[in-house]
Amino acid sequence: MNIFPAFSIGVSVAWYAIYSIQLLRIKNSSRLQRLLAIIFILWGITTLKDLVFFIPGVDFEVFQRHVLYIDGCGALTLALLLMEVTMPGWITRKRVLLLSLPFVLFLLVYNFVHLQWFDSVFKTFCIVYALVAEVIAIFKGRKYARDIRNTYSDLTGVDISWMWNIIFLFVVIELIWWKVSAIDNTWYVTLYYFGILLCWHFAMVSVNHMSATRLLYTIEQPEAEPTASQAKYTAALSGRLESLMDERQLYLNPDLTLADLVKALGTNRTYLSDYISGTLHTTFYDYVNQLRIERKAIPMIESTSMNYTFEYIAEQSGFKSITTFRRAFKNFTGMLPSEYRQQHMN
């Protein structure tokens, strides 16, 4: 091994140390931030061990097998992150122990089995473990995103689309790890260290953004159905929701939630959700944004007496950011606000 792996190890250890401390020092940190801090500490320790390769007199063959079994546990940290992102609050001490159990068993068996094929079994297990966690996260992530859109009118800070990029990057890293564990190549080793850093840095930036905008999003469970027909109660909302939104202009509230409408209508969350999805054929998020665009944004853009800025229009329409406003506007009109204004002027 030459200077490049040693340099990448040093940079990695320093990075994990600096940002784990930074995350731990955040006041009112979120669960995800605290989890990432623990993950960074673990990765810093396991990366630091690789400096042993540069110590003269070390039995590299024996040590390299230990490295394989320690590094393979990195799949566990990925699983913990993905589960907490897609199912907030799901990670508990008991579940961490259960997820860690397979790796502990492999490490125990390793001390008694010294066969080459067992190493291959462990590598295969780690890859499969990570892939299963990624597949579960994909399905749970879609459900979580759907539930959020059915509950909140503002998704700032809860958009987990960044997770798909993390999954893709980790799939690439898993393939590199498989290659590194099979052959001792300087460039593969260096690429592995910096690739892992890139993944965790991207995850940290995304988690910090989520935590800074909204520390916790909770999805309320559907309420129990009464004995009468649910369709009857859902149908009774026809016209009431629309009238309420028109009269009180609740859609202008940037923090409007489904629970707010449930309270205002004096109804059941399950019925209101069913009415929006089954009768209006949309989500709560899209329904509110459509009203914001149609009732407020478009009239302001078409105003000939005032040339409002798009930032002002977004704020007055109930959007918290210009980015969300532009995305919602194009979704419902097929054009960006600037394009719509230009077409209207023409």
C-alpha cells in the first residue's frame, strides 16, 4: 500500500471525528442527527483501525480477515439510517440489537471456523443485508411520502427524495467493497474510503436540512370507523370542504394540516382523507396547492396594475419557499410562473 490509502484513511478519520462532534453539539438535535453522530463515531473507529496495515511486523493475512468482518458491519449502519428516515421513531435499542444479531453471530462463528468459503458467505450476507434494507426503504419511503402528502400542505424539511441518491451511491460502494475485499488494489481502496465519505456527507447535509426546517413530522393513524357506513359520512363532506376553503381561505396558511381541516369541519380524519383521495382524486398537499395557485397566485400574476415579484406572490399564496411555489405552479399549469406571466402579457 502507498500514500494514497493512508491519506484517505487520515482524511476519513478526521472527517468522522469533526462532524460527529458537530452533530452532538447541536441543541435540540433530531433523532436522525443523533443517530448520524453515533454512526460517524463507529465509522471513525473502524476506519482508524486500518492504520494498523502501516505498522511493521503485523500479520497482514490474519488482520485482513478481521478487517473484512468489521467492515462488513457497515451494512448495519446503512440499514439503521434508512429505517429511521422512512419510519421516524422506529429505531429503538431492542431493534438495534436485533438488527446487529446476525453480525455478532458471524463474528462468533469466525473465531471457530477458519475456512476460506466462510469469508465468501459473510461477504454475500453483507451485500444481501444491505440490499434488503434498501428495498425495504424504497417501499417504506414511498408509503411515508404518500402519508405526508395526505397530511401536510407544506413538505419543506420532509422531502426524502435525497434518500434515493443515497441508496444508489451505497449500491456502488457495496460493489467497490466487494472488489476491495477480493483484491488488494490501491486505487480501489482509496475510492472506497472517499466514496463512503461522499455518501455520509450527502446524508448529513440532507438530514441537517430536514432537522433545521422541521424537527419532527408525525403521521396520525386513521381513526376507528363508527358503525354506520363510512361512505355515508364521506359523502356528507361534499361541498362542505369546498365552502370552508372558499369562505375562510384556509389554504393561505402555510402550515395548514389535515388535522386543522378535520377540526374545522368537525369530522373524522379517515373520512376527510377518503373524500380528498376518493372523490377529489388528489392528495391533501396537491389539493391545497391547487387552491393556492388558482385562487391567489394566478390572479396576482395576471394583475395589470401591480407587477408583483414571484417571491411576494409565493408568500402571499401560502408557500414557504419560492422553490415549492415554482414546482407547484408548473405542476398545475404546465408552465413556470415567469413563462405564464410572459404568455399572459403577450
